[in-house]
Amino acid sequence: MTTPRRATAGLIALATTWLCLSMATSRAEEINLYSTREPQLIEPVIASFTAATGIRVRLTYIEDNLVKRMKAEGDASPADVLMTIGLDKTSQFAANDLSQPTSSPLLEKTIPPQLRGAEWISLSVRPRVVVVRNDSLLSAIRYEDLADPRFRGQLCIRSPLHQNNVALISAYLVHHGADATEAWLRGIKANLAHAPEGKDNDVIRQLAEGRCSIGIANTVALAQLRDGREGAEWTAWANKVKTVPTTFERGGTHVNLTGAALAKHAPHKAAALKFLEFLVTPAAQKLYATAELEYPVTSDAESAPLVAAMGAFPSDSLDIDAIAASQKAAIALIKKVGFEK
């Protein structure tokens, strides 16, 4: 089986065909990328972009609080492109007046409308779905069904106050309103096999061990456990578990995302926009998404084999900014029903 690392060299060669005619005019250009995504995950696609365009990318890794860094730098910030993980953090760029519109016919054509805003774009997605043991007969489920009494005492989840679950509950809130969301949360609480604990990895382990029969996790967690990066024991647990197509009633699958934006005071706006446009080309999408075993955001990009094996999860049509704006209300409801950690 081809691993993400073995595929990297070939993908770089494919992506270098993009914008090759612009090399002569842009060779001396440079952009500054501020990213909370770890350097080793984006360096391959950066190298591919530079090879294709001659534009160098100066990467600054900011482990946490990119918004605080940008506010401190103010108008003098050298940042051209901002890159982060999570719809909550991506939406904060515009909310804090740190970004500018990414006006591009290519981006508008390539990225589904629900996965971009006026001042940000998604680069990859992480579907949040139901997971069960391989011997389960469950073939599909709606998020609404997670509160059904037939699952009493069978459900494993990580803390509802973790961002991955807050985003899902916020989406539920936008779909159904406060009263229905509160009732749903109470149903989920009643269905728990035990108090929420650990991470998505632990939910997968608990399912494999038989401590519960249904759980909620991001696909990226399952794929990364299966590829061996966490060790043989975790891989064995992951191979006992499968994803189930999960959608909202009259909707699609809830996804979280990694995102990017043009910095408000980008000194090299044109070159920065070229970088964003390059990131949604098929070869660059595969490079970028394969690094973390995420799903590409564009329909014409190939997923890593481990990702493709989990199935397709068409994203819900809800506006991501609406989900992000509902997170405070969602947290209040989570606490109201008695989830305190």
C-alpha cells in the first residue's frame, strides 16, 4: 500500500506543471505564511508551489493563538497568508478584522460555496461521523438518531465541550433551533455508556474493546490510527472499527476543516492569491490532504487510499460562518444539560 510519505515525491512532480509560464516574472517574489499547521505537513506543498512559480514562501509556525500574534503586529504585520485548523479559528480572522476578501473566480469555481466565506477558504475537510465495530449491522444513520432510546447505554463520545463536538452541536443548533438541540443533548447524555473521556482515538479504542457499540469521531482520527503512526496496538483497535455514513435529516455530513485567508495588510497580495489558488489544484490538494489523511476540499482531487476506503461523505450545505457564530449558544446549551467538562 502506498503511504503518504512515499507518494510525496511523485505529487510534487505533478504539481510543478501549474503556473510554469509565470516563473520568469515571479522568480524573485516571496510571501510570508503564518500557520498553526505543523511545518512538516505543509513543506511539501510549499516546495511544489515554489518549483512551479518561483515564488518563495517564508513559513512562520505559530503553535497557538495566531489571532493574538496578528493583533500584536497590527498594520505592520508581514503576513500574507494565514493558515489554521478548525472552523472556529478560521472564522476568527474575519471576525477580528485580520483578513481581506479572497476574490478569485478560480477559488469560487473550485471550492463548494458552503466551504468558503468572503474572507476565507477551506483547504481540506474532516467529516465527523458515527463509528461502530465491524460486525455492526448499522449501514447509515442521522445525527438526530444519536438521541434515540434504542442506543441507551451504548454511546461513547469525547467531551462535548471539545471544539470538534462544539462545532457539530453548533451545526445541529443552526439546523433545529435551541429547544430541539437541548432535547437532543439530553438524549445523548442518557445514551452514554460512561462519562465522556479522552480523545477520538479513545472512542475508537473503547468501541474495539466492546465498552460501547456506537461512537462519534473525525475520520482523520481513524485513518491516522490505521496508518500505524500511533503504534501497532492502536492500529489493531482501529482495524476493528468502521465509519458509517452520517447525515443530518434533510442535509449532509458535518465537516470540520483546515482553512486559509489573505492577511488584511498582505504586502504581496497578488503572489499570496496565487498561492491560495495553487493550493486547490488537484495535485496540491492531494499533497496537502494526504499529509494528515484528510479529505480534499475539491471534487477532482484524489484522496489517500486509507481515506478513500472509509467512503465518501458529502458535506452539509450549512454556511460555515453560521455554524461558527452559533458556538457560544451551543456551549451554553451543553453546560445547561449538565456537561461540565
